[in-house]
Amino acid sequence: MSDTSIKKHDLYIYDLPEALLNSLDLLQFDSYRNEVKPKPVERAPVSIEEVKNKQVPTVLKCKVCADSTEAIGREHYQTDLHVANIRRNLNGLPPLNQAQFEELISKNTAKKDQKIVEGDSDGDISNDSGNDSDSNYSSEDELEKIDEIGGELSRKVNEINIIDKPITPLLTDTEDSQANLFHLNTGLPQILVRSPLLSNGQTYGIYKALFDKDNIQEPLDTILKWNMDDTRMTSISALFLVGGGHFAGAIVCHQRGNIKSVVRSKRVDETPQEQCVQFLEHKTFHRYTTRRKQGGSQSAMDNAKGKANSAGSTLRRYNEAALKTDIQNLMEKWRPYLNKCESIYIRARNVQDKKIFLDGGILNKDDKRIKSFPFTTNRPTVTELKRIWCELTYMKPVEKPQPIPNEEASRKAISKPDAESKKKDVPKLELSEAEVHTEQIVTLLKKSRVPLLLSYLKKNKLDGNFILLPRNKYVHTPTMLHYASQQGLRQMVSILLTTVKCDPTIPNDVGKTAWDISKNDTVRYCFQKARHALGEEYTNWEEAHVGVPLSKEEVERLESEKEKQDEAETKKLIQKELELTKERQKQERSARADEIELKHGQGRRLDSGSPGLMNLSSHKIDSLNEDQRRRLMREQRARAAEARMQKLNK
């Protein structure tokens, strides 16, 4: 078979060509995803002398019972004698043989019969529980409990070293390394195969979700079994999609349709592979459960934000319950199919949607057949069901996973970094104590955390004139007052002046004080209010370039006057803009009127003095419709009434 004979349609996992099926080679990887070709394990022949030297027992012997020299069968470990001897062994008593055990049983039975007889005659049962001096065994108490503990002891019999078992030899180095080479170590949702019949020896992937835990150990044997005609024709799977109130379900047969008949049909909406999919049953329906552009179901919204009482929310809650009922009724109808399905694939967006399939009693959450799709799906429709089935069951070219560097290689990479990594990984310089204080202070200033700033300064014994470092970064703002003034933090300026007692006369590297670098009048008012509150004797305010002192009332008056002035200027600008707009509209109307006059003439005004209205009566009104005729007569009556009123006023 040549390379061109293998087409996309031939890669259906349940119907592979025989030549391709026999040529598939399973790729295996070690724990670092390095491709390794496994070697067959060769075991050395074991001689009889080696077996004798190992002293492997040829018969089963019980190490608990007294008859340990005789060969026994497995049924011995279920007898009452063995159970009794286990109990005696645990209590430190010697074992009994068969004769001693039967004699003990007979004595015990006789004592019980005697007690029963005495109880019938005297009305009282003796409480004598003496021990048997010959056997040193408390038969009365222990034999009564043999039946109770027999089941438990039989379960624990394998945990006690009762019989000699051959010791399983440890794995050799070759077998241990062979165990680590596994076809599931791909790091992908697929297992990888290769065939000389496929183009350029490319690697193809088969989704792991197709296999169960049992048959994924030998995937090639499982695929071979799937391709048997009898198995393929009788095998089915179930597909279920639910989300956003949409549901789509189908029972798909693993036997696909005839590709020749499909190729002749020229359907554009489906690929030939999708047209070959055979659904035994399929069903789709929709319920309004999600508000548009809001996301999430109504139950999720109720759990997150509380129960809403709108009409839409009530309708969505009802539809959620109805959707669950519809799905469960459909699954009950499909119960015969579901019982025979090899796999049941379910796509549910959340836990609530998944419970729909598990709460009906048809499917069990521990069912090994329930699987999820290992890829993204779209809105539930029949076309989408066909697409995901083809995506799941057709082999596709896959790139081999990149090997994971082992610890030794990673250590070498760390110990010998290249030149680029050296440039990127520049070690950070350790900050001095003053620089650490600077970072904390600047952060608190930006966030205006006044209590935290005062506490930090007091805790670290820093004054208000602390110099921010490094100096090259804070050239223009060497002090906290400079920084707050430049950033426009008026609240912090007031606190620094009145509470922290910062010195406003300290200049920066270019000779400017904190007042000089303030950005607006609001910050300057804070300086002037502080001058008024602290007094002239506090510092040389003229040297700090601070303006005249202002009280709080004066500052409020100045701010209100400035606000009124700004408001008046704004109104003036708005009025000016309105006048410009009116002038522009007037010019536009004048231009349009000139243009109309040029096209249609000057026109005539319809008033009482003009003959235009009178001439209207002379026109034939037969060409007018009823509405136009009524308007014309109404206009004539209005003009006549207006003329009469003018005459009366004269």
C-alpha cells in the first residue's frame, strides 16, 4: 500500500485498513518524555538445582495447627480447627490436633446438655465455668465465639504468616527501567503511534478517552479487537452535550456509513466523515434558562446574589426544572441503549448540569464508562455531535512532545548561564537602611496614610526633615514636605507643617523651597493657613517664600470667590459659544434661502391682500384628494374670519 492510498477517511479508529492496522507501532516515553524503544525482557532459564536451593515448598503446610507435617488443601483454612488454633496462637496456647479438638467439642457439648437439663429441673442454670485441666483451654468461652470471629479471622488469615509461600523475586535493573517506559507518558491527551504507511513517518495521536482503565494498558490489542466486524457492528456509545439551556444527545453506532455514497452527495455544511456517522437515536431541545449577555444559569445567580423575584427569573427557574425532567425522561427512554454502551461521553459546564445525568438513577457516578471530551465543544446541536465524534475517533497528526530536561541538565543550565541571561539576571543591590525608610515613607505619603506615617516616624525615631534617598532620584523633592507639595497632597502638607513640624525653609538642589514647587493655589493655601496657625515666630516664613498668613475663613472666602469667578467665566464662554452658534445657523439659513430663491423664484405670501388665496378658489379642486380639499377650505374660512374681525375693529 503506497502513501497516497492512505486517506483521511481511512484513519477511523474503528475501521482501519488491515495493512495499516498491522503496521502500527506504539511510541513509548520515559519519565522525561524521551522517546525510548522498549527491548523485550529476556529471562534466564531456572534450573532444578536453583529451585531446590531456594527451598520453595512443593506442598502447603499450616504453621499454626499441630498437623503441620501433613499436606493440606486450601479448604483446611476454613475449618473450625484452624480457626480455633489461630485464636489459641494469639493467646499464647499450644495448638490442638484433630483428635484433641473433637474430644474438646464432645466434652463441651455434654456440659451444655447437662446445664440445659439442670435448668429445666431446678429452674437455675449453673454458672460453673471451670477450665479443662488436660488441654489448658478455656473451651466454654472460646468455642462459643468461634463462629463469631471465624469470618474475621478468615479475612485476616493472609495477613498472618501461616503458610509458606514462594518469595517473589525482585525486579532486575533491566525490568525496573522497562517498567518506566510507558506509552502514557506523552503529556498529551493522546497516545502516539507511527506507521511506515503514513506519510513521512509522521506521528499520529489516538485519544486516551476512547479507552478504559483496563484496555489502555494494551492499546494496540484493543484497537485490533475494535476492528473486528462483529464487535464494530454491535458496539455503540452515547454522546451528551448540555449548556446554556441547550441539550443535544445521541446514540452513535461504531459502524459508520458507506463513504462512496457520501462522496457523491455534495453537502457543504458537513464533511464526508461527518456524513458517515450513524446515529441510532438523537434528540435536541432548548429551554430558556440563561438571561442573554448575563452569563450563568438562574440557579447560579440565585446562589451568588440571592433569589430574584422578577418574572424572568421565575420563568428561568421553571425552565431549569423542565430541562432536567426532559433530559431524564429521554435517558429513561434510551435506557436499553445506555445499558449496552461501551462509553458514555458527557459535556456539562458545571456541577449542576452534570447532576442532571446522575440524579435520575440511570447512571451511577462510579460508572467507568462515563467520560468527558478531551477538547473544547461548541453549542449543543446534532451537527456538533457529529463533529466531536469525528474529532474523537479519527487519528490525526500530532507533534511529538518536547523532552523535559532532567535535574542534572537543569543544574548545568543554571551553573552555566549564557551571556543574554547574565545581562537579564542582574542582581539587585541591597538597599541601605535610609533607602528602606524612604520607600516606606513615600508609599505612605502617596496613599495619605496619616496615622501610619506618624507611627512609622515615631517607631524609627525619624524627624520631619528626614532626607529622602537616593539623592539622584529625589533631586527636586529631598524632604517629605517637598514631595507632598509637588504631588499636590494638600492634606499631607498641612499635617507635615502643623503636626510633624517640617521645616519649610529647606531648599532642594536647585534652591527651591516646598512652596516654590507647589502646583496650584489649593496647596499654597495650606502653607498660608499653617503660617497663620503656627505664628511668625515658628520659622522665617519669608525665607520659605510663603505668602501672607490666612485664616481658615479667609481661605474659604477666597476659594468661594475663585469658584464664582470660574463659574462666571464658564458662563461667559458658554454664552459666547451660543452666540457664535446662532450666528452660524443664521448664515446657514440665509444661504439656503438664497439657494431656494435662485431655483424656484421669490414666491408669494398667502394673505388677505394678495390675490393668491382668491385665485385658489378658481383652481379646479377636483384634482385634490379629500384631505387636501378639507385643509384648503379650512384655510379659506380662517382667512375670511380674520378679515371680518379686522373690519369690526376699525
